[in-house]
Amino acid sequence: MRTAALITAAGKSSRMGDFKPMLQMGTISIAQRVIHNFRQAGISKIVMVTGYNSEILEHHLASNNIVFLRNEQYASTQMFDSVKIGLDYLKDKADTVLFSPVDVPLFTAETVTKMLDLNQLLVTPCFQGRPGHPILIRSELIESILVWVSKVD
């Protein structure tokens, strides 16, 4: 099975007042923590969609061996527009995509492996009844998601 991770990191972090992907979480940045969590789960293909401060973030993560895509319209689009960029890129390259925003670094590799073991088309982890991230999407759904979204736009 070809599994990939999609991390969106195009937003301006305007409510935070600081650039969230590069905030420190222990000895590494939040962005590095998300990448590390996916790697611990055995996922080697990782794609990150950047936008705001893209050059700075891409330089910061250059040694992590990930693919960077850009949402050039980050200032006027929503997070799902970055998801679409990533899914469009991965639709023929992965059987399963695990999606997480960069500012959700506290999931574990164990959560990811349990999600993969479920063999479901779509999986969202829950904690105390509340859905969270990462979201697992099987390739059979990706084209339908992209077509549906293009009709809504």
C-alpha cells in the first residue's frame, strides 16, 4: 500500500500572532513534530502545502525530505483549497492519504497505525466524542472529493 501524508501550512496564523509552524514544541518546531509523527508511523511520502512565509518554512524543513507545494492564493482562500492542491498532487501517487493541518501536532504514530489497520475508506480519530486529525482518506474517494468541491466552487 502506498500511503502518503498531506500537511497544510499555508495560513497566516493571524489569530496566533506568531508563525505557528515554526513555534517550538520541546526541542523541535510544531511542523517538525507533525512530520516526525507521520515518519514514526512508517509514512515516508510527505507533502506540505505552504503559502504564507513559504520560503522561510521550506528552508526550515529542507532537510526533512518532503515535497513542498504552494498555495499562491493563500491570502484569499480557505484551508480546504490547500487540501485540494495536495489531494490533486497525490491522487495518482498514493492509495491512502492522511491529512493534518500543521497546527495539530499532538496525534501519535499509534493513532495513525490503528487508523490504517481499519481498512475503511474514511477515518477520523475521536477523543471524548470529538473528531480530530489526522483524517484518513483512501484513494477511491479522492477524485470524488475533488469533483464535488469543484462543483461547489
